[in-house]
Amino acid sequence: MDWAWIERNVENITALTGQHAAWSFIAVAAGLILALPVGYLVFRAGRSAGIWLAVVGLLYAVPSIALFVAMPVFLGTGILDPLNVIGALAVYSFALLVRSVRDGFAGVDPTVRQAAVAMGYGGARRVLGVELPLALPVIFAGLRVATVSTISLVSVGAVIGNGALGQLFDRGFAAGFMTPIAVGILIILVMALLADLSILALQRVLLPWFGLGDRTGRKKLAKRLAVVRR
């Protein structure tokens, strides 16, 4: 490890780290926003849900390099535009999260859903106020996987000149110099760990407030609805 090189390039490394984190966050956020309604619709599809999940799953099978190169066709951007990388990563996040959203809604206790309907909850109110909170544990689990995966995949964008910390890999391989490669790998690992821990902490903060994160919470909700119904 060449510490002198790190000291000389600390500003550039910091800038690339911020870029890497920002692109990852935007891509995952966009994927989640799109996956929530689509995942619910897939859940509502009933028996055909498996077919739709298979179709969405195919998106994740598209090679990343090919998707990066193809994104300008859909976004109308230049080949070197950072939006190509962010857009491609959003597609991958979406493909991962749709299944988690669908599984989360599928795991909601039917009796709770029926109690909400009996209470007079309309469709949107029931979904947002009852079903979504109950689906959150599964959605959060998928979000953790999608986030770590996205943080790792950002570096692949270096093949088109926009890989954030992946640029350190390019420099290292081109010069036969291992320090930039080691620094890039270490920062990405730490970033993925911190992101995962942050999502886990957010989950623990949100779910106790909802009181719906486990079977006990679900039973409490059912009892609450039953009492109000009387």
C-alpha cells in the first residue's frame, strides 16, 4: 500500500466516493419508487404473478455493460453521461425489489385485510395504512440486498468512463499499480456495510412505530380493527 499516493490523491478519492454514494442512492431510490406500485400490481395479478415476476427478473439478467451502452437510446443522453449508469442501476434495483414488494404484500395476513375492509377502509387507504406497513419487513430485506448490489455495480460503469470509484480500478490496472485498486475495494466494502447498517437501523426505528413488524404486531392490529368494528 502506497500511503504517499493516497495522501496525494485524497481529494480525488473523496470526490469519487461522494459520487459513488450519490449515484447508488439515486438508483436505489428510483428503483424502489417504481417497484412499489409494480410489485403491488404483480401481487394483485394472482395466478399470473409468477409470469410477471419472471419477466421482470429477466431485466437483471441483461449484462451490465450492454445495458450501460443501451441506456442512451432510452434516455436520449450521450454515451458518457452519468445518467446512463444511474438509469441502468435503477433498472437492476427495480428488478430486485419488485419480487420483495410482491412477497411483502403476499405475506399480509388475509384476516387483517378482511378486517380493514369490514372497517370501511377504501382501497388506497387500506393498502397504505394497513397492507404496506405489514409488508415493510420483507420490503426492507429486499432493499438491503438491492442497495449492496447497486453499490458494487456502480464501479462497472468505469468501462464507459463513468464508474465513480471504479475509475480507481482502471488506473490501477492500466499502471499495474495495486494501491488504487485496494483503496477502491476497501471504500466500496465499507460503503456497502454502512448502507446496510443504516437501512437496518431505519427498519428498527420505523417498524416499532408501526407496531407491525412481527406476528405479535399483526395480531395487535387485527384486535384493534376488531374493537373499532364493534
